[in-house]
Amino acid sequence: MRVMKIIIFGISPALFLLGSVAASQAGQRMDWLDLFRELASNDPAVRDVARERLFRLDNGFWDVDADLLKEDVRAMLPAFEEKDVQVRLQVSAVLSTLSLGRPDGTTALESAIPVLLAHFKDAEIAIHRNAVFAIINLKPEIPDDALEPLIPMTQDSDKETADAATHGLTRFALKSPVARTALRGLMTGKDVPLHVKQAAVETIRVAKSDNPEIIGLLSVALADENRSLVLSGLRAASKLGALAESLGPQLEKLAETHPDPEVRANAVAAMDSLRSEAR
């Protein structure tokens, strides 16, 4: 059995216990629905045999051509119709892992995208979390159809789901005015949880976008009353370097007047980074 760690930017790792799964060079090689049922069995002997079957498949999922992998993905989808939560959990975890690991996930998982979006509303937290993870990690691009259903998931009661959705929304904001408007609403909303705002700032830090509206959202973080969010904004500004030039006056004010010494020190570091890259 193999332990897969799903890590999305700054999100805390979610652990899924999976076998090593693969597709053959000829495409589908097994009855995936039966396999997921066996993995969810209450009989440990049945589960062990199913895991061993997966283990023997080696690592073809990562090497097989996307067009061949599509056959396996389509064969997995009926598992989402099962009433057994554990069966749905298995298929959602496998697809989430594929999305994270495949650079061509948007193509390879094309048939699964509508099903994953529908399972944003799955009553089982782990399943709708996996569905969101699978969508926001698609590469090279998240499909445009995912934006509308993704926005309300930023308010999900499950922290990891909400953070993942916020990361996805921030990815969209790099190219979509609609997403930027929604993201600004999160950053300025009084009732929006701190962890959601921090997830947005972390994604901005990683993306290093030169979009002035995106950089402007860091200004919102820097002006916040919450010390933790201000520090997250300063670290993001430091990472952006010269791209954060418009934040200069705000950084200078924080460096000179903020009562917290750690905030002042991070503001100085961000200004140094800005000046260093501007030379």
C-alpha cells in the first residue's frame, strides 16, 4: 500500500491510503468499479487482495499517454454513483492524485471534470474536498466551466476545502476579471475567515503575477488589522520583489510606524527585496 500526500501550495497535507495504480499501454486493464468496491470492502482479506492488484500495476499512471489514460478515467466514473461512501472516496482520491501528478490533467481527466464538479455538493466532506482538490490542481489550465461552481466553495465549512477553492479562484484571477472581483470580495469581506484570506495571499506569492489588480490585493492584506495576515502579505511582497513596486509607500509606512517589531522587520525585508530587484 502506498501513502499519497496531496499538497496544494500552502494547504495542510491530506493523506489518502492508496495502492499504486496504473493504466496499461493498451488503456483500460481492469474493472475499476469492482476494484473500488473491493478496496472499500469490510473484509480485510478482500481489501488486501485488491491492494495487491493495484501494487502489481507499477507506475504506469504517470507514464501512459493521456489519450490512453482517458479510457481508465471513464471506466472509473461509475464509482461515483455508488451509495457506499468508501467507494466514492476511493475514486475521488485516485482522481485527485492524478490531477496533482499529471502535467496534462486537463486533457487526461476531461471526462471526469463534470462529475467532479457535481460532487462539489457531495454530503461527505472528504469526497467533496477531493473533488475540489482534483479541479484546482488541473494543469495546464483549470477549465473555465469550473469558475462558477468554485466560488461558493471558498465559503465551505471544511477549512481544507475552502482553502483549496481559494487557491483555485486565485489561479483563475490571474486571467479572469470575474475571478478577480470575487477574490477582492474575499479579501475585503468582514466575515471571511482569516485562513481563506491567507490562502489567497499564499497563492499570489507563489504565482508572482505582474497583474496590478492581483498585486493590489496584497495592499488589502497589508492594511488589515490582523497581524498574521499583514505578515503573510509582507512575505508575499518580499517574494514578488520589483513586481510589488506599487506597494512601496505602504511598506515604508509599516516599516516606520507599525507597533509590532516583527511586522517592521518584514516590511524592511520586503523593501530591500523590491529595491534589490529594481536595480
